[in-house]
Amino acid sequence: MQQILAADIGGTYSRFGFFELQGEADEPNLLSIVRLPTLESESLVALLAKLFSEQRPFAASSCDLAVLAVPGPVQGRFCRPPNIKWNIDLHDITKVGLGRGALLNDFAAQAFACRSRAVREARVLQASRSAAQITAGGTLAVIGAGTGLGHCALVPDGRGGHLAVPSEAGHVAFPFVGDNEHAYGEYVRRVTNLAYCHGDAVVSGPGLSRLHAFLTGEVLTPAALSPRLPNHPRTVEWFARFYARAARNYALAVLALGGLYISGGVAAKNPQLVGHPAFLEEFRLSPSHSELLSGLPVLLNINEDSGVYGAAIFGAQRLRRRA
């Protein structure tokens, strides 16, 4: 039996999953999840020290592998998260008694989570039209709006495991269509002072607030706007189309024959944004690949702890390779 600490480090909260990997089990077994406010700690070491300041299912010194999913680009053993005031250096984990460790992008963890029990309750937005149309071992795509717009693809590695391919597609220029949408794009550029309007500024929590302000003149935070969305069908419809367009473009870019998962807090908290008829209408819209898009399974992952499951799956794969 091997023990894995799987962490999903977020800008606001960090989640830590304690897992056991037994024999040839397909998936590690979750023992417990601990949630801690990230910003109350002045460093990664302080956050980990707080975690192990209380009794846990296993001690830091007993951990076979610590996997940290981090919100930013991973450069070897280092990450500089844009929304956390301190850097993440894997060498620091030894200061609290942890030994072997690994870093991966937080959306890479979301991608691995799609092969775990974390998505058992995922809501089906579009079922696969034909089993023969979907490649069982095909690329799986994950996209998720939160503070920004995350993307990742999960591809078979040819050895029975998977390889996560992170992406910064949220920083690609967003494709507006028609005069009204282009007017909105100019509005976003003006209020954000961006050189060009990208996906992070449109399909995200802040993007939802900007869209609502453009359409209604009412300036609200995403949290304040959320309960009022049923009273603003135009905001919902526009955002549904924008989200679907970003999802369609990414599914085509990576040829997601394994399906597409919608993740992130925006849709989890406001499922009407992807449940609106405009979402699938826009997602299937393509001059050449409408039939393919209409047959891809599309699911909404509402499990906000899925990042720790994905980090654990990644950790189990790494431990098996080194066994």
C-alpha cells in the first residue's frame, strides 16, 4: 500500500486529499479531504505546516508521493501563480517532512479527474450519438471558466496511462461574430485596457459581470449576479453562446473524440449558463464538422473537489511507473 497527498492549490482555497493506493487498483482510495484558506498562509511551507499541525490519516513522513496541482504554468519544480502572493517551489515540501513530490497544472489535474470517480455525478449536456463515432481511447478535452478560462487535453500515452497537455488557450483572441458582439468586444477592451480581447476576459466570472454590465448597465460582482441570472435571460443566452463557442473551438483544436467536460466554478454554480438551448446550438455550429460535434459527449463536472482526485490519479500513474 502506498500513500499519496494530492493537493489542489487555489487562489482562495486549497484542497488536500489523503489517498491510499492498494496493489493494482485502478484508482487510489480517498481517506479524507481538508480545505484550507490559501491567503491566510504567507508561503507554501506555512500552508503545509498548517495542514499537518493536526492529526491526519497519515503523517508527512509516511507519504510516498505529494502531488501539487497549481494555478499557473509549471516550469519543472517551480511555479509562479498569478493569483497567489507567493511562489511554489517543490523543494520546499521537504521542510515539513514530505519527500518525493510532483507539480502539475491545475487544469491538468482537472483532466485526469475525468478518469476518476469525481465525475460520476457529472451532468450529461449532450450524449454520444453513436458508440462507433467515439474513439474509446480518444483525446478528452476539459474547459472551465472560473477566474479565467482554463483548458487541458488528456491523451492516451500508449502504455495504459494518459498524458495531460496543458494549454493557455484562454489567452487567445476571442472570436466575436456580428456587429453587436464586436461592439461588446470593444467595450471589454476599453474597460480592461487589453490590447486584444481574449477568452479569459469573456468566458470567466469577471467576463460574466462585464457582459451583464454591457447589456443592462448594472455593475455586479459574479457572486451578486449569480442569484439574479434567472431574471436576465439575455445575459444568460449571450454567455451560453460565448462559452459554447470557446468549447467548440477547443474540441475541434484537439479533436476531442473522447468527449468534452465543462469544469470550473462559473458553470458549477450557474448550470443554466451551459444548460440554455443556445449552448448546444452554438457548440454544434460548424460549416464542416457539425455532425462530428453533434455526436461528441459533453458533460458538466460539478464536483468542486475533482482537482484532488485528478492529482491523485496522476500520482498513482507516476508511482506505478517507478515501481
